[in-house]
Amino acid sequence: MKIGILGCAGRMGKMIAQQAAITSGFELIGGTVRPGSLHEGMNLNSVCEIKNDKNLILTSDITKISRLADVLIDFTHPQSLSNHLQIAAGTQTPIVVGTTGLTSDHYNLLMQTSQKIPIVSASNTSIGVALLNVAVDFMARILDPSYDIEIFEMHHRAKRDVPSGTAITLAHTVASARGQTLKPEACVARTGQRQEGEIGFAVARGGNIYGDVKVMFTDDNEMIELSHRALNRELFAKGALKAAQWVRHAAPGLYSMKDVLGLKNL
């Protein structure tokens, strides 16, 4: 299958290109960069440090890449999402969106566009985090409300969104299981006593940590921790390619990694 990578010169874009180049069944047909980027017009193979027989040139022409690709993969910036979805819908190209820091407006746009094309949207494309979500849902449904729930996450110093998309996704899982409405912005900078039923966040940034997340269920007698630690970015790239394989043959709709892995009903 032919893969087009949006934001190909970024950290995740490069990693996905590298994995696509060595994974059987994928053909990398091109990548995009933002208009005016220093990488525009440069050789993709050189920028992404891969071996490819084709002379692929990085371009800001997203429509061109979208027309050539069977599936697009987007790990860019929330501000670019609207344009990327519009182009993907116009060329009828399925898309995997791994961009984080999305707002409710972005999710509404994803839902609207998914009526035209299949979309996998995932704040974290790791298979392990998808399984963690299933386990957290199970725990939140089984344990009674006396258990306080706190979510800790730590990422590299350059990460912009706080809390991380992974943490917010886990919090939505907990809130849904408990029949609550999530208000993460009220819990990040806690002051005073913990409120009953609150889903709290603790956030840390430093170094080059790829992702470390814990969900803690605590009452007066015990603490139960569910956790996931990413040891490299390669696992996110492999998950994104797995999502691309799956979404290529899906009907229009908005999907998650649980759909990709067949975990939707768990």
C-alpha cells in the first residue's frame, strides 16, 4: 500500500518514514512539509535517513501527496488538521491522525469528515496504550466511587500540550466508565483539598522521555496502578502503520486504535 506522510521532517514523520521503508507491504510515495520550510524541495530519503530507490522530494503540496497515497498519516499540528482533513476528503483518501492537543472543535471536524472517509484518530498509536485503555475501563467500572483516580504522565521537555493526549484519552475512558463529564482543565493545577469524584492529573516534563503514564486507583486501604512506558518512538510508528493497513479497507467513520486491534467490544 502507498503511504503519504504529512509532516515528514518532524520527529514522528521521520520515524514513520523509516519504519515504512523497512516494513513489508508498504511503499512510501512522498511526504509533506509546511510551506517555506527549509526542507521543502529536499530529498526525502536524505532528510529521513532512509534507503529508497525512488527520488522522493519533500513538498508542501498536500493535495499532490493525497492523490498518490492509499492512506495518509498525519502527526503534525492541530492548526493544520482542518486543511489536511479537507484535502483528504476531497481526494477520498483514508487518514490516520496521531496529532495531539486537539480541542472539541477538532473532534467535531473529525466526526464530520468521517462521514466521507474513514479516519483513525488516536492520541497514542501504541498497541500497549490501547490495551491499557481497556484495562482502565474495566477497573473504573468494577471499583466503587470511593477509589480516587489520579493520572500521572511525563514526556520530553519539548511537548506542548498539557496534559498529554494520552492522559486525556485515559481520563475520558474513566469518566465514561463512571458516567461522569470530564473537565481536565480543572484538575491539572490542583489547589486545596481533593474533591470527591475528581479525576486528577499530574504532569511532568523533562529530558527526552518518549512517554510514561500511570493511572492510580486509591482508597483508604490500597492503591492499584496501571502503567505504560514507551522505550522509543518506534512503537508509535509501528502502531500508525498498523492503523494505516486497517483503515485502508474500512468504511467511512471515525475509529480508534481499539477498532484497529479488534478491542472495541472489550
